[in-house]
Amino acid sequence: MAPINEQAPKVNDETDSDSELNQMDRSVLRAASLLISVGEHPDGASAAQLAPETGVPRPTTFRVLLSLVHTGLLARDGGA
């Protein structure tokens, strides 16, 4: 199995943050990167652990993960 950073490239802010389309693209990339990283942790992983692995800022990681749970794409397991 490839290391996480090879499968889920870090997300950066090189896109034009003034463009609504680029903002949406960045959100999708962040969500995809987090989903890929979650898949690499069969026993689960915290948002604090996933943030540096994906390059997504920690507050954004929490928000994206909560959105993924809300939509049913991700299940929350026990922890706080």
C-alpha cells in the first residue's frame, strides 16, 4: 500500500481565492483528500491527525469532516 502522501496529495491555496469556482474546486479537493486519508486508517483517525497528513488546515478539516458525516459519506466513530 502506498504512503498516504502519495495517494492523497496535500491541498494548497495556489488557486485564485477570489473565484467562486476555484473555491468550490478547492472544497471538493479537500473533501476528497480527507476521504482518501480516512480510508488509509481502518481503525479510524482524528481530525487532528488527518489535517497534517492532507495539508488541510485543522479548522477546515473539522468542518469538512462534519459535512461528510452530515451527508452520510463518513461515519463518526465514538471519539469526541
